[in-house]
Amino acid sequence: MPFPNIDPIAFAVGPLAVRWYALAYLFGTLLGAAYGYRLLANTRLWHKGEPPFKAPDIWDFAFWTMLAIVLGGRIGYVLFYNLPFYLANPIQIFNTLDGGMSFHGGMLGLMLAAIVFTRSKGGNWLSSLDLIASVATIGLLLGRIANFINSELYGAPTSLPWGVIFPTDPLGVPRHPSQIYEGALEGILLFLVIRVATHVFYALRRPGLVAGIFGIGYALSRIAVEFVRLPDIQIGYLYGGWLTMGQVLSLPILVAGIGLVVYATTRKQSGLR
């Protein structure tokens, strides 16, 4: 299947070029905030009818979100994926044009921002993690689409009919469109699962449950896709040539997700309505 040759630059104004990847971050945050507003405003979804903070505060939190994702994502990439290079070239840490961003680092930054922001509002920090888990899938979907447009993070060679020949591939062979796999699993499927959990089973009434579902769903999706996605070239495969850094970093998320689900479902709740 030929690659739909989409320019990674969405538009340019003079010397300023705006990339689809940057727009994915921007619209992921805005759409996530809009959906989060609706969740926060629907107080019957939450334990005791009390969301982690008031719905209008989501727009303040959106600013925190942008900073947390960018800073956490960049720091995570530096630490997890290419630390020796950045220790030798510290000025390159600030060169985000190389595309080095880590989801796992961005997620940790976002969690920290959510906890600090919610505590400043006097809310339940576990419920704030449920909130970002409910909306994060939107950003994940847009981010993976941007990865596909950038012709990056593609998969191993394949003979399947939907294999894509990426223009950045020096071999020019059909490869798994692993970005699309991840977008479908981490974005669309996980969004639907969480939507059913929040609006059919009222999972937000048990603080930590939705965050746990997200952790399990994301980790399993990422681990599965990593079997056909090529690892970062500077790291390669780990532990005998079959495990990737993405899988290693997803295992703690899986364990934490299971722990949150167990905690939320076994902890005695009061005042549920």
C-alpha cells in the first residue's frame, strides 16, 4: 500500500512552520478539556456527586496539561531512551525538533500536574486521575495519527495487504502501520471501553477505577503492538532480542492499573448515589 504522502507541515506563515504533530498536542488538549468539562459538569457520575474540581476549572487545568505533557514527555525521552547521548550533548535536550518525546514521561508529568492541581482545589486526587484517564485517549489517537503522517515509529516488514511503504524507510518495503494499530487500540477502543465504564457502570463513583482501567488497557495495547513496531534504533531490542523499552516501561503501568482496579473495587464506599 503506498503511503498517503501528507506533508508533515500543516501550514506555514513566513518562516514559521506549524506541524501536524504540534496540532495533535494542541487539539488533543482542547478536545480533551471539552470532553472533561462535560464529565465534570455531570455530577451524578461522581462519588457523592463531587467531581475532583468544578467544570469551569478545566480550562485552567488545560494549561497545566500542556506544560506537563511537553516537559514530562521530553524529560522521559531523555531519561528512558537516549540518556548517554544527552549527557554528552546537554544542549540537545532543548532541541525538541528531533521528535524525541516519551508517552510514559508525558503521562507521569500529567499525573503529577493533576494531583497538584486537584489538591489545590481541595478535591479527590484519585478522581482527577480518573478524569485524565477518561480524556487521554483523545490525545493518544491524534498523536498516533501525527506519527503516521510524520512517517515515524513504523513497524516491521510485513506481507499483509495493508502494509505501508513509508517514505522515510531506507529499505522501501511494506511495513506494519503500527501507529494506526496503536491509535485504534489506545485511542478508539480504549475510549469506548472507558465510556461504557463511566456512563453505564458509573465507574467514576469509585475513585481510581477508571485510571486503573486505562492503565491496564494502555499497557496491554502498547505491549501487543510493540511486537510488530520497530524499537528505537539507539536502543534496539533488550534481553535477548525480543523485548523493547516500550514494553518494559508499560509493565509498571499494567501492575499499577491492576492495583488501582483492585483497590477501587474492594474499598468500601460510602454515600454512593
